[in-house]
Amino acid sequence: MRGLRSRVGVEGFFVIARASTEFIMAPRWYFTSLELEKYMGLIVRKRWDTNEVGSKIEAFGVAGSTILSNVYQ
């Protein structure tokens, strides 16, 4: 991600969240810039809270849900 940002100007982020109750770890975020995280608060209709969004993603994974299972039902 750092290479893409420095070479072609790509900005992005990712989150790593657990999908099992057996593994204890808080969601981990990586933003290519602090400005991008601030920008998310502007474009998301509801207030963007990185920790809250991470918790919701984690709950989705721990519940055994996947994006594809919801699309193909």
C-alpha cells in the first residue's frame, strides 16, 4: 500500500478482524494517511467511528457471516 501511494498516488485502507471467539484480538486498521480516515467521516452518512466500524465488522465475522452468503441466498 505504501508503494502504491508513493508511486501512483493510491490512497486506501484495510482492517483485519477476527472471525473466531477462540482468538482474542482487537480489529487492526491501516490507513495510508490520517487525512483518509478523516475523509471517511465526511462521506459516510452516519458518523464514522473507526473503532465502532471495526467492532461491527468483527461481530459480522464471529457470527459466521460472509458477504457472499448474503448475496447468494
